Amino acid sequence: MPILEENLENKKRSRWARWGILGLVLANLFVWLALVGNWRQKDLEVWFFDVGQGDAAFAQLPNGVQILFDGGPDNSVLEKLGKTMPFYDRDIDWVVLSHPERDHLAGLVAVLKNYRVHNIIWSGIAKDNAESREWSDLIAKEGANVVIAAAGEKFDLGGSPAGGVACGLEILAPVGGDLKSSQSQNEFSVMARLVYGQRSFVFTGDATSKEEEAALLVDSRQADVLKVAHHGSKTSADDVFAARFLPAAAVISAGLNNSYGHPHQETLDLLTKYDIKTLRTDQNGDIVFRTNGENIFVSTQK
């Protein structure tokens, strides 16, 4: 009997030891994750994902707030987010849909099925197609705060955890008009400016040059980075828009050897005319900007 009692006691000690080791491992893991998170939160980071012939961009603030601008033409945005966001993070604070065309919307349908989204900004224009109907159904089920975009609206996103660097999201378009009578939903794309300290990024969806010029009346401050509208088509920008915003860098999101011929040479020539550094997802892959509110850096996948 003493031997049996001793064996039971040893087993109990061994079991507690294993649980103790496991607890230490988990504690170290969460400390490591926290340190990694803090390291990643030093700057604002903006990714322009290579999702083929479509648009998808993702921003993460130093305070942890995340914004997804459009979702691309398919589920590939999920893989991109999986590599960019921590594996344990299943929440996205803001989703901005520029307009309900498949090459911007389809990926967001997949996002709503796989992530908890807290705020959604879109034009409120719905198309009579499968993706748009599913999008509307998922929004209703999600329970997110839904904002119908209007030029001039501003949203405070907080800023650096250490303070001193403020961040906000400003809506530049759509600017009025009759949404129901519009023949082209591109004319009512949601355009937004993300501001962090002294630096800003402008997201244009598939806005036409007419809408871009209307947006200048709302806010004509220069931008540091401009996401060129409509994948760099010849109707995506004009001299007035380029000269007023005069970004240091422009990003064109387009698929490699796409059937539309995007980006068009007219747009590339316009960007060259104003000495704007042009980056393209079809040539550069994923494009990542980082800024502390003063300095801004860029890296590319290719």
C-alpha cells in the first residue's frame, strides 16, 4: 500500500508540473504577442493589396484601429488579411465600400462572413446582382453601425497610444446629386482621406474625373499618397485634380495583363508630367506605406 500511495502522489506532482509548464508557455506566448503588437503599433501602416483586377487596401493605426477600403473581386483578401493581422484578431473596426461593383465588393462579402465588423461606410447604392443582395443581407445580420457616406463627414479615429499624433477619416465624396438617376455608379464612389499627423492618404474607388473635381471643393489639401481611381483608366484623373492634390506617390491597383488595358497610358503620362512616383500592384505586388505622422516610407513585395 505505501508503494501505491507513493506512485499516486508522484503522478499528482507530475500532472501539476505539466500544467505549470503549460501555464508558463502560454504566459510567455501572450507576453510575446503583446510585445510584437506594440512593436507593430509604432507607425500607421497602409497596405495596398495585390488582389488582381480590383481594389483592396488596409490601414492599421498605432492604437490598433483597423480600416479596410474595398475588398477586391474574390476571397483573396482573406489570405492578405490573414498575413497582415494577428492570427487571433477577428475584428475589423471600419469597412469602407466605395461602390457595389464586384471588383470592390466581392471580397467584402467574404470579410463579413469571417470577421466581426463594427462600422461600415458606403454610398447606400445597391445593384441588382447576387453580390450586392448578399452584401445587404449580411449588413443587416452583422449589426454594425452603418453610415451612408456624405461629403464633409469626419470621423475621429484616435491616434498614437503615446499621444501627440491625431488620426481621422474624412469623406470627400459623393457630393450631392440624384443617386437613383445616375447612369454610372462610379460617379458616386465614396472617396475618403485618411489623415495621420501631417500625412494623408486619399482613396478614390472608381471615381470619375468629374467626381474628383467636385471633391476638391470639399477638401483640396495636397495628399501624400493617392490611390488612383478606376485602376488607372483614362477617365480616372485630369490636370486639375493632379495639380491640386499633387501627391508624392500614386498607387494603381490593377491586375497583371488585364483585359481592360489598365492602367491607360494617358493616366501614366499625367502622373509623369507632375513627377508623381507611381506604384502598381500588377508590377510591385503588395505595396506598404509606413508613417509616424511626419516621415513616410514605402516597401513593395516585388
